Amino acid sequence: MRTYTRAIRTALAATSLLAALPALRAQSTESEIQALRAQIEQLDAKLRILERKNEIKDEAAATAATTAPKITINDKGFTLASADGANSVKIRGLIQLDSRLFFNDGGGVVNNSFVLRRARIISEGTFAKNYSFQLVPEFGGGSAAGATAVSILDANIGIAVTPQLQLKFGKFKSPVGLELLQSDAWTFFNERSIVTNLVPNRDLGIQASGDVLGGALNYTVGIFNGIADGANSGNADFDNEKDGVVRLIASPFKSDVSSPLQGLSFGASASLGREKTASGRTGGYKTDGQQTFFSYAASTITDGQNWRLSPQLDYRNGSLGVIGEYVLSASNVRPSATGTKTELRNKAWQLAAGYVLTGENSSYAGVVPNNNFDFSAGTWGAFEVTARYSDLKVDDNAFPVFASAATNADEAKAVGVGLNWYLSKAVAFKIDYYQTKFGFNAAAPAVSTTQILRQDEKAFLTRFQVAF
């Protein structure tokens, strides 16, 4: 703009001089020459003022461009961020509508249903680059008709000291189970395997984590209130019993792009603590179809040390994904407040795999279609087939003192197959079939008194999901 105005100023000056030449030739008086000079100086002053105004406008526009907040709306959510990216607020969401259909269950159980499995508005933010927060309320689940049951799943604060040291405070997933730590939207199957029955879910605590050795090793250590198998913590805990948790995951080939083992991660997690009263025992172990197949007697309480150990692995190679984990959960229980203490050890393991038929990469963070579903354009998104085997065995010593052999199974062996259709990164439709065979303690009657345990569970689950 400055070059342009200077050209105008020069052209005007030249034009004025050319126009004045005849007059100068005719009357070359000093006064006329002075008048022309004065006119040129006035024009030059006006052009300088105009040039400066334009410069000010350009400077203001440039300043606005570097300080104005940035708004982003895509399949990852709605984000409002400062121009330098140091501060941001993101709104995400998750909605899952499930249908559950059970076959050959004797007709005596009312269990076929539609379920709003999850309905969440997720708020996340970052301040001054290094400080973050997360707030996740849950509006879905199995609340009764007409009731509104809202719970706080996650509420935590993070401090990123360095890539090697990340701190987290508040309520979040306890870092024990492998599949549990995966996002609820991106597991191979609609429901996590029965192994997840043996690990704690969300708990209150503090943890430190980070990547070391160039990203080849990830560590997590934390102190938590301590909760039972499969449980979620409330928003307060007024006892002195706490759990320590440690998790180490190695990815030794992470930097070797030519190795078929680049996507291999493996390691183990463990927890150690003490629990007391009935709140320290599980509320029950559930099948893939979310039906309870084992629960302790109401009088059973925990009293003493509890610990868990979980070797685990995750492998990704192009369209193939595999996860495997084993969990041993041990707890000290009494049949009543004055009964004899016994340590029970419940065990479970699973191996699951998925293969993306349309060629996209398998990922712990979900499948992203190369082309979203668009009927008019002839594109169909991504398709993934899945398979899983899992087994959970309850300690034989649980029967009949701590749990009824007549109403409970002592083992569940489950096979699952599924098809996942990713219409886009945010939208998915999933179909699963599970079949679970139950085992029983030697003290169990010939026919269980619990209807769902009298035959194999055969469950057909579908899910329509929006996750952004």
C-alpha cells in the first residue's frame, strides 16, 4: 500500500508541473512559481496522511489476526482457543443407544431391551499450555423410567510439568485394566470383556505418569481411595485405607518404522491396599450381556489386604489389532463381622482381535475411515470384524461360606464375534453376538435357582453411536 500511495504522490506532482509549464513559459514570475510549490507541498502532506492511515489499518488487521480467538468445529468436538494455542476449551460428546436381545433363556427373564448406555457432555480445557481440566457427567445408564440419574464420572485437573512428568488430581480411571483405560467409544466390542469385572473403574486420587527412554517406556504411579472390583468411587471417602497403583508399559520397537513389531506394547499393572466393610467387595460380576452371574452374600465383608496383578499387551500392525490381558484379584473377606478371615483369589483373562476390512489402520484410539459414508458419492466408510475369547474363574473357597453355590456360577467362558461399521470418525454402528457358558461349584444343585444360569447366555447386541 505504501508503494502505491508514493506512486500517486509522484504522479500528481509531475502532472502539476506539466500543467504549469505553459504558464511558466508565458509569465515566469517568481510568485507563480512559489504558489505552485505550495500546492505541491499541500498535496504531498495530504498523501502522507492518507498513507499513514492505511498503514494503521494494516497494523490493526495484523494485530487482530494474531490475538483473535480461534474457533474449530469438527468431528473431534467444538474448540475455542486463544490465538497462541496456550488456552483452550473443548466440548465433546458421547451418545450410545443399545439394543439387547437374548435367545433361549427359558422365557422367565425380562431382559430384552433398548438401553441409553451412555449420554455424556464432556468438557475439557487447557490454560497456559501446562494446566488442564476434564469434567464428564453421565446422563445415560440404567436409571428407572421417569427418573433422572446424573453422576460425575470424571472430574480432574492435570499439570504437564514435562513430557516425562504429567500430574493428575481428582476422579478418573484407575490405571489397572488395559481395556478399561481405552475410550468407551473405541473398544472392539460394545461391552468390555468379563475381565474388566476384576479391575477398579473410576476412583479418587492423584497420579504421576509420563514417557521415558525416548517414548519406549510409559509409567504410571498413583495413590487412590481404593474401591472394589468393577466399582466406581463416589465423590468422597472417609476412611484411612488407600490403594497404591503402578503400571509400566514398554514399546521397545516404537521408533523402528521398518519393524513388524513397531506397534507392540506390553507390560503389567498392579495395585495394593486395604479394604474394610461390605463396600470393599464387588457388587457382582456381569456377563458380556450385562447380566449378573456371581455376587457375594449380603453378610460378606472385606477386612484386610487386597491386591491385583495384570500382565497385558496391545499390538497394532496396519489393519490388525490385538489386545490381551490377565487379571488376578485377591481380597481378604469374612462371612460376617466376627467370622474367620479368608483370602480369595479370582482370576480372568481375555484375547481379542479386530481386522479392518477396508484397509484403514487399527488403533487403540479408534478407526478413522478413509472415506466417510456418503450414499450419493458411493462411499461406505470403514468396516471392522472382531473376535474375542474370555474366561473368569471365581475362587472355589468362595463357596458356600461367602457366596451361594445355588444362585451363582463360579466360572464364565465367553466367546464373542462382531462387526463394526464406522460411517465416519464420529458415527458408528456395531453388531455383536456373545455366547457364555457357565461353570458351577461342586456344591451347586443340578439346576441353578437363578434363571439366567440354567443355560448358556446367547446375547445379540447392537449399538448406534455418536462420539466427537
